[in-house]
Amino acid sequence: MRRPLFIAEQARNARGMLGRFIAFVMARETLSENLRAIDALDVQPRDHILDVGCGHGRSLEILAARASKGHVAGADTSELMVEIAVARNRALVKARKVDVAIAPADALPFPDGSFDKALCVHVIYFWEGLDAPFREIARVLKPGARFALVFRTDADKTTVASFPKEVYRFRPRSEVTAALMRAGFAVQVAERDAEPVLAIATKQNAAAVVS
């Protein structure tokens, strides 16, 4: 069954009471893939970690528990999702272990080289292009930092047909990995034939990118 356009719009930018319901549903629907990405990051106690498109913020509390002596930040374009994420992690925010910002992936409000790890789960469908967001994510990561990206490709025909193309862009895996490489990442794909894809990208140093 094809997802209605108004539901897809809420997934892209949640707002109002319907947006709160969508956040509730997504917190359960996306948990397994968020955990898949988090496990791939091999989080260490002192890591500083960024969740790009953090949505409801459930992954922020999981990350904060694993990076017990570090710091976790989330960024999302939806004011409502940020509000929900802050409320969910109120004690962690008050303790300054978690921060959540209203920001798109291509304009992150963090200094260069701020993070040891980053993840982005089921978000790239809503981006008009890949290059600017991936370059921005690379900018805020330290050299050698790991970035876990989870996404469905255009090869998953059932999923593609289920979501309105006015909102969702399902791209070939090769297009996504090429954009990551242009942004300065070395890329490894876990479980090569699996959908959704888990791409594990490592930020190269400047010399490696130039060469």
C-alpha cells in the first residue's frame, strides 16, 4: 500500500498533533536500524557523537549511555522533533551530556572536527542533493572518525512503490557511496546485499583525499 502524501510530509518535517503521533510510531519503527548503526560505530566511553536527523531522540539516550564520559548531539530540521527529543532526554540535556539543535544536514551548527562518530538513519531520502550534506558532516568530524549511514536504495522496488516520489528520493547505492567518497570518506558496505544498506564511512585526512 502506498503511503499517503500527507503522512510522508510529516515524516520529512513533523508538526502538530499528527507529527507527535508520527514521532511515536517512528520511535518504534526505526529502533532496530538505529541500533544497527550505533553498534557499527563501536562507541567508546569518551566519544563525542552526532546524530544527523535525530528525530524523536530515542537514539540520543542510547548513545549517551554508551558514551558515558563523552557527549552526544542531535540535529533535526523539525522544530517539533527537536522539542520531543529534548523532552525525552531532559535529564541528559540538563546535565549537558546531550544537546539538540534545529538544523539541516548541510548547515550544522558545530565547529570543525567536533565529533568522533556520527550516524544518519533513514534521512537522506529528504535531501535534494547528497554532496553538501556529506561535506558538512565530514567537516564536523575528526580525521579518522566513523560515520554510519543507513538507507534504502532504488533496488528495493516494493519500498520505492510504497512511498510518494514527491517526498522520498531513493537513490542507487553507487550514487550514495560515490558522494561519500567525494566528501572525503573511505566507504565500506556491511552485508552487501542487505536492504536497508548500512554504509560505514571513515573520514580520511586531507592528504589522503588529495591523493
